[in-house]
Amino acid sequence: MFSNYIKLALRNMLKNRLYAAINIIGLAIGLAVFLFGSILVDYERNHDSMYSKRDRIFTAGSVFGPDADIGVQETDSIYTSLAPLLENEVPDIEAVVRTVSIEFLLSVEGENDGYYQSITFADEELTQVFDFEYLHGDARALDDPSSIILSESIAQKFFGRTDVVGEVLTLDHKDDLRVAAVLRDIPADSHFNSNLFGDREPRVFAHLMTLETIRDYDLAENWGNLSMGDLTYMLLPADRDRQWLSEQINAVYQRHAPKDQLEFIPRLKVRPLVESNTMIWEAIGIPAIDTIWLLGFMVLVIACVNYTNLATAQSLGRAREVGLRKTFGAGQGQLLVQFLVESLTTAVLAMLIAVACLEMVIPAFNQWADKALTLNYLDVAPFLLLTTVAVGITAGAYPAYLITRSSPIDSLKNAMLKGGRGILFRSIMIGTQFAISIFMLASVLVMYFQNQQVEKSSNIFPKSNILLLERVNVDDIKARHVTLRQQLKAIPGVSEVTYSSQVPFEQSNSAGMVSRKKGDEAGSILLGYMNIDEGFLDTYDIALRSGRSLTRDITNDVRGEDAEQVNVILNQLAIETLGMGDAQEALGQSYFSVPDEDDEDPIVQFTVVGTIPDLNIKGLHNKIKPMVFILNPNFLRTASIRVEGENLSDTLAEIEQVWKQVNPEYPIQQKFLDEVFGEVYIIFKTMNNVLAGFAFVALSLALIGLFGLAAFMAEQRTREIGIRKVLGARVDQIVRLLVWQFSIPVLWSLLVAMPLAFAASGQYLNFFDDRITMLPLIIILASVMGLVAAWLIVAGHAVKIATASPIQSLRYE
Amino acid sequence: MLNLNNLSKIYRTEDVETVALNAVNIGIEQGEFVAVMGPSGCGKSTLLNVVGMLDRPSDGEYLFLGEDVAGYSERKLSAIRKHNIGFIFQNFNLIDELSVRENIELALLYHDISAKERKARAEEVMDKVGIAHRGKHRPSQLSGGQQQRVAVARAVVGGQGLILADEPTGNLDSVHGQEVMEMLQGLNEEGTTIVMVTHSSSHADYARRTINLFDGHVVTQSLRAA
């Protein structure tokens, strides 16, 4: 019996090849997208499975207070001062491991050449918490504080082989570390490798004490520095959970944190290790992973609706067959089963195609996104089966019910063909599809225009003309700043050189409390700061609004170690916040530092000698803040070189030459400023592209569905069209008739999609300080695009029908 | 009114060539009532389709009201058809989603007259065929005879001078069939030219002239004795 049904199903599909193809392909696309989204979500939520203690490993992040205003809501790290406190006060935690990742110049002992490498400095329990795969050495590797652990590709890079235990590597040509172990390269699906975008870098681990010694850090007293990616791991015993840890850690934090930190960061958030990949999205405030799953699901819905719609329409055409079967004694139940088998068969075929697509797409995706998604059939088979059955039954249930319901005679007479309720159902389905598609389309457009805006605003700085040299505050290099600058400026293509603590588009925040009146703690405000030198304003084309630039020739312009009087430049927002009047009036006025409670530093007086306009230094979505610019020669981390003129490659070559002469022991680390911009901008661009991909699929599916339905309905009306033609209707009149039938649901869908798109886009735009203003226009544009696409599809087919000779149509029966 | 001179219609498919009309010569005067008879497959419907400009001849001349319309485009044919020719089909060919009144008005929809005038004319013609009391009903709610009456109304509402009827009584019982024939006769007495294809010799008798077709040729023509 069953095989009979399946045979019937297949034959029916062959008979109506066009509609069957539309159905199967539409479902296949929907399934492929949905499955891919599900696999991706599963992957992101299940990484680090290679570590046996994974489920007991937690990390903690800091949640910023509402007034913190630094562009993200939280970060994935906590102050390093917390770890020792936790170890003392919460003994139940088996291990607390801090990590701090910093880049150093690493070279083989004695050799002058080397590579820059990011080193993760960690407490020694790191190897206890994570059971790495050791090629050489073992978990005791960090027992000796002067150890270093290499990944195998790093070992290859430096030594050409991996059995290098005992070899010595030097940090910045100064400090020696001994290789204590070599690890197999950490696999892609580990949080150690989840760079948002960008190349995966193999890890190098060292002992945290090394960092403290080299850099004179006191990690236990650090209540001021937080860096994203510097996770603190906590290993819990099996009987303790996230809730408990959260309570414990917040209690400790409340007890020990300085008061102003508690305002800045009111609480800490605990996460199991598996959630750390998604953390960055939560920080920005975009639930990316959930959104991807939701988008995939919406696409599947559209595909299913397509199927239901078309199947419903087609089923009406098979009413005669059903009537016939009923006269031979078929019961409604049997007929239902027959039609459900048909829809299940379609679903199965669609699933097979979808899986085949995934087999091709997943490796390509892995390559592009540097991930390791797999299609593990054993694991995934139940899910696939369930989805197939669910889709087959959901999509096929209504049409099956509709057709088997009527009495035999009605079916034979095709009396149901023109059911008013059927039309309403189909209209609602089309409306839903288009509502979803247009919603997505509008969102894509909004994102696109906002991204354009962001890119445009970033052009306030000549980013393609500025070459950055990084890590120039290493002691050796710092001593040669003046020489380097002199020699660089001698190059014909170089017009300016400056040193600064950060450059535009870098997402670092430095800020300190200051007050207008000396000692006035109550009235203190947060002032962002940046260290620059005398060439900064010229290099970056920043025009003074009043006063002058800073210079090394004037003593007070330079902030030395114990300086108590410093000249500074403020931005417009700063002088307003400090109540200093307008740009001219502010010159000569002062404000004062507000040291921390336990700080014994004297209060420093800052005097304004110049003001600049409010510029969005961090770019993108950050709000402009009050900022002060100080000339402090000790914290100038990056050199910015303004290059102009025709022969860029020559100029670059000469810059490298100069560097090699001045700093022979340090390889040059250079990149253009627009790369820095690009590194953050790419997040938004990628989101846009991903959403555009989904929207494209959704809209295509909706249009395919509309085409199928339009073709079918036109076929149903062939006789009527023939009659109208006989009565004198012209081609365009017939086309208009057919197109109008489908315009109504699409127009209704606009009523739903447009307000939704407006609300959602508004949410998205809240992230940005510099927003586009023409939001309603963009949404209308998307709606029009959707409407026109729908019309073209239907009209195209309608013209073909309408130009056929009326005799064809009338003979149809 | 119309003249077919050496008119042929040949249907060609990949393997088969069918000669539906073989160089026929037929002339029909204004105000005539002509019946076309012949066995199945002799070309009666084809003849009607060509005369009604629903189909184009393969060869020969078709003069309608003096114009040779054989080479005309679909648009031109449609315009001539609209104003001059009304059709009645064996299976009525009414549109089931529209009411009786709307079905009749449909014929006027593609003329340039106002909605008010359209309604008025429809009313008038519905009264004439005796279907006004069923104006709001759907065709499926009417009996065969009533449906055909609606079709007749639709065929004449535009003031068309020529009616082409393809087996108008084929789906009707004898009583209703007779009703329809009497309606047609009435129209003819008012001056409408009627060309009717039929199988029934008793119904053919309503016509003044009968043309017999066989295998695409005109075999005989006979005139009814007054």
C-alpha cells in the first residue's frame, strides 16, 4: 500500500514537473539555510570539547555601568587583582587562572632577528585546568616561572623542528625564557582560537610572574586595567554551579573594589567556557548567534509556506481525481495518508538536496571563517529526520485536509475550485512571505547605508595616507625617537611624523577623574586622555580652534614623571563640561587631577593652551567624549607617518630602510591606518553581508513561490481569460487583471513589514552615534523594490498567458 | 455581410497535417439565419472560429463587411470582434465567479461606455431574454436553459450584428432547447445575422439556409421552403 503511495507521489511529481521542481527546490533551499544556521549555532555553543574538564571551567566578565559610556556593555575579563582574593576567600574553587596576552619580540637566543609574537602569560595552574596535547614535555611545564610553552607551528617557525625542550628564547632582546613543552596546535574549535575575524594565531604560553618581573606589573593591585580577551578561568568542583560562583565572585568584588570602580563596573558576570565565543557579540549588544538561528528559521518558514500555498492550489486541481477515488471506496483517512505521503516524499527529496548542498558549503565556509564546522551524520541524523517529517507534515497537512474533505460529487464537479476561503488562505500565506522578505530587505538596506555613513565619517582622518609603526615604546626604540623622526622626515614622500599613545579607530579607553576646582572630589568628572607629541595635529589634519599646539621647547608642555603643572589641549566637549566658556575664553584656564583614594600622588594642575573641535577619535559607533591631549614622552606607543605623493612604494621602501638603520634589532611592524579602521569595520560589514545573504534567499524563495502560484492560478483561469479575450479584452487588460490578484496580499504585507522594519532598524541604529537620517525613505525604498519584483514576476508570466490565442484557452477543457 | 473565398485552414503538428477547411467558398448576407451541419470532425467548429476571427485561415480570403481580415493582427481582430460578433457556446462558457448580471456586463467592459450605460443595457437585454429575476445569482445556480439564455444575452448586449452559435442546444433538453431556438429566431427577425452549427435537423429548420460540410468541403446548401 505504502509503496503504492510513493509510486503515485513520484508519478505526480513527474507529471507536474515545473511545480514539483519549484516545491522541492524551494524546500531544499529553506532546509539548507536552516540546517546551516543550526549547525553553526551548535558549533558556537559546543567548542572546547577536547578539554576533559570543560564543563567545570568558567570565566568571568565585567559589566559596565550605565554611565560608563565606552561603546560596549561588557567585556570578557575581570581585574587581575581578583584572582588572589578569590583563592583566599573562596577555597572551594579548585583553581583560578589569570591570563594576560601581550605581544613581544621573540628571538632565538643570541640571534638578532626575531618575530613579534603574542604571548599569553598565565598562572601555573593553566596546565591543570586545560589538558593540552603535549608533543614534548608535560603538564608540569609552568612549574618553573622562567618557562615558555610553544605550539608546534611556532616551534617550527623558530627552530625548524618541534623537539625543542630546553632551547632558549629571548623577549625583546632582554629576558630569556626556556622552552619547557611543545603542544600540538590547538584545534580550530577551541575558544583559544576564536578570533572574531582574522587569522588564527598559534599560542605561546608563559608564566605570569615573568610578566610581573619584566614589566614591573603588580597584578594583585590592578584595579584599573582591563583588556578584552585576557580571560580569568575558574575550575569548579563538580557539585558547584554557575549561580554559586556568580554569588561568590560578586561578593568578593563588592568587598574589595574601590568605590569609583564599583560605579564604573557594578557587577561581574560568570559564564561557562562554552559561552565565551558568543561573548563578544553580547558585549556589543547584538545577539548574533540567536539571530542567525532565527534568520535560518524564518527562511525555512518562507519555504514551507511556499510549499503549502502551491500544494493547496494544486490540490484543488486534483479534486476530480479525489472524487473518482472516493467513488471507488477510498475513505478520507486513506486519502489523507496518500497526500501526506506525497508531501513527505517531497520533503525527503528536498532534504537530500539540502544535505548535498551543505556538504559543499560547509568546507567553503570553514575555509573562509576559519572554523571547523562538521556535518556529523551520526549526531545529526535524528535532527534531520525530525525536521524532514515536521516540514513534510506541516506543509502538507492543510492542503491534504482541504482536498480530501469534500464530497465525491463536489470533487468531480470541481466545485471547490473557487472557494473564497481558499483564496483568503493563499493571500495570507503570500502576505506572510513578503512581509518577512521585505522586512529583511529593509534591514539590509538600512545596515548598508549606515555602514556607508560610518565609512564616510571615518574620512575625517586621512587614513589611507598614514602609515603606523607599532610598539615604539620599547625602551631601546624609545631612546631613539628623535633620531627616527628626523630621518623619516628627510624622506621626500614623508610630510609629517608623530608619536602617540593610541591612534584613531583603536578601541582603547583611557580616562581619569578631574575637577575644575582643586580638591573638589564631589564635582569631579571623567575625562578621557591621549598622549601625543608636537606633530600630532598636523599629521592628522586637526585644526586648532584656539590657542597653539604643544611643543617640547616649553617645559610645562611636557609632562614628566613628577610634573605638577602641565599644559594641555582640550576638545570642545571638555571645555564645555568643565565650564570654561568658549574656545577663546578657555585658554589659560585650569583644572586639576583627582587622585585615587589610596594614591599618594600630588594633585596636578592642567592648564589649557589650545583647543580642538570634537572629533570622533574612536570612530564607528562610539560617542564623542570630553578629551584631553597631553605631551608625555613616556607613553608614546605608535608612530604615525604621513605619506604623500606619487611614489608610495618607493617611500615605503625608504621608510623600512630608515627603520632598519635606526632600530636594527627590532623588525618593523607597520600597517596603514585604514587597516586599523578595517579591523573593526569588518564586523559591521560582515553582519551586513550575512543579513544580505539571508534576505536574498528569503526574497528569492518568496518570488519563486509567487511565480509558481501565479502560474498555477493563471492556468486555472485559462478558460476565463479565453472568454474575456473573445469578448474583446486586450493583452494589457488581461495582464492587469492577473497582476492585481496578487498585488493585494503584497500590499497588505507592506503594512506589516514596514513598521516592524522601522522598529528593528531603530534598535540597530541606536549603536551608532552618527546615524543616517533617512530611515523612513530607505524602508519605503525596500518596500517598493519588493513590490516591483513581485509585479515583474507575475506580469511576465501573465503576458505569456494573455497573448495566447483565445481558441487555445477555450479548448483547454 | 461576410465572404469566405477559397478559404483553407490546415492544422499542422510534427507528424500530422489535418485539412480542416478545404478551399471553401461561402457568402452570408446580412440578416440571414444560416445553419451549418455535418458529421463530427467535418470542420464546422473550425469554420465558426474562422468566421468569428478566433482563428486565422491558412489560405484564401475572408471579407468581413468588405474588409479582408485574413491578415489582420490580433488587436485589430479583437476590435472588430468586440463590436460586431457575439458568441454562444455549447457549454455556455460563463464565468462562475461572476453573477449573471456581471457576466453580461463583462461583454461591455471592454467597450468605451460608462458604468451607468453598461448597467442600463444589461438590464435591457436581461429583460429581453427573461433572466432579469436571476440577475444576482451565480451561473452554477441556474439550470442549463437559463445559463444559455444568459449567454445569449451576453452575445447581443453590445449590439452585435452577427451571432455565431456553436451547438447552442447541445447540452439542453428539448423544452429548453426550443426556448433558445425561439430566442434566436426572435433576434434574427429583428435583423441579427445568425450562423449556427448544429447536429439537430429539427433545430436547423429554424434557419433559412443550411450548409452541409463534409471533410472540410461544402457539399450541399439547401434552402428551407418559406
